[in-house]
Amino acid sequence: MTQSTSAPAAAVSEAATTTRAEGGEQAAARWKDLVTSALLGTDRRMPPVGALSPGVDEPTALLDAAALHTVRRRAGLVPGPVEGELPEPAPLDGRPALPEAAAHRLTLLLADRAAPSAGPNRRGTAPDLAELLPQWLAAANARGYAAPAAALPALLDAARARTDLRPQALAFAGARGLWLARWNADWKFALRGGAGSAALPDLADESAVGRLWDEGLFAERVALLSALRARDGARGRALLESTWATERAEDRLMFLDTLRTGLHDEDEPLLEASLSDRSRNVRSTAAELLSGLPRSALAARMADRATTCVALDRLAARPSIAVEAPYACDADMRRDGVTATPPTGRGERSWWLSQLVEAAPLGVWPARLGGRTPAEIVALPVGDDWRDDLHAAWCRAAITQRDADWARALSDGATLSDRARLLAVLPGDERAARVASFVASDGLSEAFQLLAVCAVPWAEPLGGAVVDALDIARDAGSYPWSFSGVMGLAERCLAPEAADRLDLLTATPAEGEDASPGAGGYWSEAFRRLVATLRLRALIHEELAG
């Protein structure tokens, strides 16, 4: 006991002595040598001579030296002089504070204190806390809570490491998080975007809005424009037009993207003018947005071009579609967003046709193709092997234009990735029912992309279909990591109420003759983790409810 308590004191004493003896450059070189030895292994790179101790093996000596050096570095820090004026205080956050239990849970999630892995391909039965953090942030933001001040550094670090966390993390961090990000170069990402991270003035105060637009950081200006667009689209557009000519190209692109919120026919003049922008990305985004305005001049021009290429084949024995793809991509087409050079392996005419059909309003096709419905049009044969190109372009148009009728008509024949995007156009209940039907008939092996677009938590009958399919997969005797993607989705997306039903699957089943060795035990472990995760999600919502 005496030895264990006196060792830290001796280490600190030696660290202080070392700090005085070593210069900064020498200390940095010594630390670099220790790190290099640790990375390469002591059998390939011996620790520095001063790190070796008689009677102690090299790996242990390396760790002892690293611990000592860490204490020395911390003890040797000298505060720097204050230069200039003190920073302004952090802004107040008027949102309600987190309940105590929820604040503690946030600390655990940010620390990612999960149980260690049970080995390759095995995660044990403990929930994956890192995967629960996005849901926790979304739930906390939905309730309007303020981030605890002490949690802001860890929150910004987490957002820096994971771009998927940034929108929710910066919205939760609020104005104080943006203030803090100014003082650490590692958190500069928060100043480049994140509409939820800026402190906005009263939007009814014209002078305050104008001042922030003229003087604010880029993130603050994006946040302001997004907020104005959500409240008053015309006013947000007018603010953007007031400085459009002086904005940088990369800023114009981000500002233009905010017009997606509340996109309206009145936005057409700005978007039409942007088709001649110096930046190719700005031109492309403007053309994409104009394609989402069926009454725009660009949509009409694209419709004229597309309908000259696609028509009913009057000479065929039965109704079918004839396609004559463009033979050139002229200057007017390029101005309207058509890219002239195709990707590698794609023919020019096919590439140009796809872009024209994708940008044309879907409403032009019933009249062009004999008054047929979308489902009837999709069922028509297409001549000269143009069917795949034509249907793929219609798929992209249905996704961009959010047309549910065309999405329904095209989904069954689409590729799996296109089908997932088409399903995202449909109402949530219908989407869940269609994916549940797919899972029931085709199993889980190809269902991952479809499941990922369904609303969380999964509505019935989808949740039940996934549980049934997992049960079938377990009985088939395969290993659960063959379905690790679906199991991960289930942990995040199944309704917590499903835990009671899944309890029945946590027991280790008897292994059949054709079962993989040990598969039953692995499935039991996976289901126990799934149940534990669902119950923890339920507890998280209880904690946030206070």
C-alpha cells in the first residue's frame, strides 16, 4: 500500500525536475520517440535510452515512460499572456435545462462507455451507445432542451468526428456552442455551416436581420436565410438577391441550396439567372431546382426536348414506345443544365436523353402517350433497347418531383437502390406496408436499403415482419453477423415495445444437424443485445420526459 501511494508523488516530483531540466524542443523530441516506439512495437524500435529501467521489460518501460512524460507535460504547462481585449461572454441560452437523469445519460453517450467487444464478429450483449447518440440528440432537440455547458466540448468533439451528428449536435449546442467553437481550431467546422448553431435575432427586427446578414459569420448567415425561408420565402429570397452579385461562388452554392425550403414559382427569376453563373456547381443546382418547378420556363424547354425524343410507335403491332435520342448537345441544352460529356462507359445519346427526360415534368407524359396513367405507361414495351434508360430517367424524375403515382408505378421494376428512393416518396404507412411485404416474400438479405428509408420507429406491420424474418434466419442455422446490417437497423428503428416479443428469442435454441457450429449461442447474444437496446431507448425517452 505504501509503495502504491508514494509512486505518484515520486512521479510528480521527478516530472517537475524533468520539466525544469528539459527544454521544450527536447521534450517534444522525446515524446515523438516514445510514440514511434509504441506504434512500431518495441521489438522493431527500442524505446529511448532514458526510458529503459533495469529489470523492467521494454514494453512495460515504454508505458511507464509515457505515463511519466504525460504527467510532466501537464505539470509543465505555463499559462500564456492575455493579448488584446477579453472575449465577450457566451450568450445566454433561454431553452429549458435537461432533466438530471437525461444530462447524465448524455455524458455516458458522449463518452461511449460501452462494454468491450467479445471478440471478432461479436459485440456482446451491451447496447452500442455511439449508435444511440443521434436518436438522443433528435429527441432532445424535439423537446427544445439546452445543452449543458459542461457537455459542449465533448459534443463538439463528437460532431467533429462524425459528420452525421453535426446538424443535430450543432442545433443542440445552440448559440453557446457556436461561441465556443470560435476559440478552438478543431471546431471550425461549426462556423462553416450548421443552421441550428447560430444565435438568430428577432426575425421581425429588420435592422437586426440586415446587420447579421451583412456582418455575420457564414454559419450565421446560412442559419438566418434558412429561418427566413421557413417563415417567409419571398423575404428570404429578397435578402439573398440583395447581395447575390458580391457573394463567393462556394457561398452562392450553399445559399442557393436553402431555396429548397419552400421552393416556389416566384424563385424562378433568381434561379433562371443562375443558369448563367460563373460556377458550374451553381448552374447545376439552379437547373435542378428549376426542374422541381413544373411551371418554370426551364421545365417547359426540357419537356419540349424530351417529348420530341419519346412518343408512341404508331407503326407497331401493339402499343409501344419509340425513342429517338438526341444526336447533339447544343449550347442551349448546356445552359439548361445538360452535361455534355457522359461518364466513362456511357454513350453520349443515352446520357443526353436521360438528362432531358429526368428534367421534364412528369405531367407531360400521359397526354404525350395516349392519355394513359403512369402505371399503364410503365407497362408499355419500349423499342430498340431504350427501356432501361427511359425508366431509370423516369425514376429520377419521380424522386426529384416527389410524384407518388409515378413512384408506385416504377418501384417494382426498379433497381434496389432506386426502389428505396422511390419508396421514400410515398406516405409513411404505405412505405412501411410495401417494405413489410418485400421482407415477408424475399427475406432480409436484400432489404437493408429499403428498411433504411422507413420512418422511425418502424410502424406495423413492418416491425413484426422484421422480427419474423430474423426468427426464420435464426432457425435456418446461419450466423447472425450475416444480418448485422439489419440487426443494427433494428436496434435503432424497431419500436421499443417489440422488446417483450423479442424476449422469447433470447434463449439459446437447440442446434440442428445443418446449423453452423455455435450459431444458436451467437443468435441468443444478438437478440439479448437487441432487447437491451430497445429497453434503453425507452428509458432514454422517459429520462428526457423528466
